[in-house]
Amino acid sequence: MTVLLPLSQRPYRLGVGIVLLNAQSQVFVAQRIDTPSPAWQMPQGGIDAGEDPRTAAFREMEEEIGTCAAEILAETEDWLTYDIPAEIADHLWKGRFRGQKQKWFLMRFTGTDADINIATKHPEFTTWRWTDFHSLPDVIVPFKRPLYTAVVDFFSPHIHI
């Protein structure tokens, strides 16, 4: 039996997040497959051992939405963190982490909607849509809202609507 550290003593899982813009500067969001209430998010995930954040961002995008047709426009200067709620912390990532420490990338989608395929090898989403950039904190699960607010604040100067 594995003994879990108290939540405050667990490390953050290193990860990346992607703000994927279409030609109209709308952002890709998808509905999580494992969450009963509407929980939209942008593509994001962990960084593999020996992988740099940029490579991880393109890999995660390919794994989650079936394409990596994009170019990087900007990235956060600092790593951003979020903590997961205590009631799910012991079940997510086998209870090893308190949350994620992420490098975020603003990307311009260079493909077409037909290139997006969420029916991947290990699907994470049930549906997807393009949404208004500034509404991102309103559509995310509550515990990630401060992170998404920070992402919107940081990338706002780069968004030309």
C-alpha cells in the first residue's frame, strides 16, 4: 500500500498548456470526457522525461486533438501553477502531485477544422468548439479559473480581434 504525502508536501507535475487561436482569434476548447458537468479546457498535459516544453506542447496537441498544425506566437515567461482540490487529489495522477506547474503557449492554428479529430487513440474530450478568448475563465472548472485568468491576462496583448 502506498502512503501518500500530505497534499501541501506533494510536488507539482510539470506540464504545458496551449491557447490555440483560429483565424478569427477564437480559442479552441474541448469538453472533458471524464467530468460529468460541463468542464471545458484547452489542450494541456505533462512533460515527458527529457522533453522540452515546446516539444511537449506540440506532442500534447497531436495526442489530444489529432493535429499539431500550429505555430507558436508567444509563451509565458514564468511557469504558472494550479492546485487540484483535496477531494480528488488522491485519485488524480495516483495521488503523487498537488497540481500542475505549466508553461503556456499561444499558438495560431494553421490547419482547418477538418484537421481536428478528438477521437484519438486515448480520447480525452467528447466535443469541441471555438470560443471567445476573454471568456475562457468563465467556461473552465472553478479550481483552474485563477490559472486561466492569468493566461488570458498574459496573452491579451497578443490577441488582435
